Amino acid sequence: MQMCFNMSAIKIENLSKKYIIGHQKQERYTALRDVLMHKMRGIGQRLRHPLSPNREEINIEEFWALKDISLKIQQGDRVGIIGRNGAGKSTLLKVLSRITEPTNGKIHLNGRVASLLEVGTGFHPELSGRENIYLNDAILGMGRNEIKRKFDEIVDFSGVEKFLDTPVKRYSSGMYVRLAFAVAAHLEPEILVVDEVLAVGDAQFQKKCLGKMELAGKEERTVLFVSHNMAAVTSLCQRGILLDSGRIEYDGSTSIGIVQYYSDSSGSPSFLYTSQSKMIGDQSAELVSACIENHLGETSAEIDITKSSNITMQYRILSENKSSIAVPNFHFYTSDGVCAFISSPKNLKAYS
């Protein structure tokens, strides 16, 4: 892994990460001769490699968690990395954080990296919160005077002042992540890497963390944020990267990336109607108009969710082969970026 000081905070070239997975062989009918030969080969292997498993008993499979990833992230970018479980999001962050080495490819990092990938990473369970603050900050590269200067800020942000002299092994997962994020955020790194760990915090703390990461972006620090909370990704990130099976499926606008993510999950074409009256999707259809009627039949921008309402939308199919176009899904978001619901082709009426 190389350090390179240029305009890009992160530059990734043809990055791949391979894991070797072993599967236990299924038992089958064997003769006594086969059993004896199998045992002899196993003994020979153990004499050569005492700590290795008996390869006669397992099937070896190669699994590519990342495959030919190439990215360039500029300084100050706030990037949301989304995708299904197993898509390669956490592996990418672990490679960037130097927790694991890539199999192939190069990474160029410009600046100090602080990562928060798992609850309590880098904390010693027998030490108190106070001792772990000094230990973790020292590991991350802060000097003792700098730690003393920021100590009160870290404690105030974490909200665990009452338990500061308690061993962290007695902390709840929420308290763990509060302290861990406070330490990483106040390191003031050039690159801040955050995985899904914020999900264990309460709503108030999540809001505080998002505000801190947004401030980091305004201060020209780079933020990489992995989350399944699409509202958080929408509010924080101006760029979205969608991963699928270790490859980049989309890199661009966050809102379009989220729509594509939901579209892949539902298996139907999906579109997002924004306040700019544009259709975001695969461009096979165009939204003409949209109207919301409340339970009284009156056109309104606000509806009572406890009562029935109607949403009327007209769209135009742009493809020449109109018979092959499926009825699209529409995603409806609240003002704070939360996906309220997704329409299904089954409950939409198509008129020619």
C-alpha cells in the first residue's frame, strides 16, 4: 500500500480481495482401503504442516469479496457506500483502513485515516473509558498534549462522563460506540471511515454523529460512510457508490444510487420523483404529472397518514417497443429523506 500526496484523498486502482473458503466434504460410502489411505495422507500432511487442517477433509473455494475496484475520491467528498449484505462494503473499508491487505491492486491515501468499523475496535476491555481514550488516541497518532486539550470535548460528545472510570467491558454496545466514535471524530483525520456501527446508537446520538461527519466534510475532510439507513446516507452524502458482489454497480448521485439499490432489490424498474420534477431511473419512462389528494378529495401537499389518500401520477413511455416496458415502481420519500413506501406494479393501473 502506498502513500501519495496529490489532489485526490483516495485513489484506488484495480483493487481485488480474495478469501479462501473451506467446505467440509460430505461423507460417502468408502472401503477400508480408502479410509486407510486417507488417514495416511492426513498424517503426512500434518508432519509437514502441523497447524494446517487436513485438506483431505475439506473442499477449497476461492471467494472474491472485491473484484477490480477503481475509484478516485477527492478531498472533502462525503461518500455513501451502499449495497446488500455481502456486497463487499466492509471489506473495502477494512482494506482502506489497513486492517487487511488487498490481493491485487493499489491504494493511494493522502492524509491520516481514522476508522470506526466495529464496536469497541482498539479498546482494551479491562481498562476504563478514561484510560482507553488516552490509549486509543495515542495509537491513532495524537500526542499527549493534543489528547489533554481535546479530552473534555471527547467526553462531552460521548456522553459517558458518569462511567468514565468504569472498565469498558461493562459498557453497553451503545456506550461503546459513543466513546469510540467520539475518539475517532476528534482525532480530526483527513479521512474518516465509518461502518454500520452507528446503528447501535440512539436517534439523538446518530443525529449528533451525522452532524459531526457533515462538519468534517465542510472542513475539507473526506468521509466514507457505510450504512443501510438510506435517510442517513441521503442527508449526509452527496455521492453514492453501489456495490454488488464485490463490483461497482453505480457511482454518482446519492439519490440515483439509492433508487437503483431499491430497484435491484425489488426486481422491477424504479423511479424517483424529486422536487425538481425530474424522473430519476433508467430513462425508459418520463413523469408527466403528479397529484396528491387528501381524504376529502382536495389537492394538498400534506396528507394525514391515519386517513386514506390518493396519489395520481402520469408517465410517458419513451421506448419504441412499449409492449416490453414493465409498469415502474415509484419511491416516495419524506422531507428528511426517509423512504415512506414503494409502489408495486400490482397496485398500479395502467391506461393506454
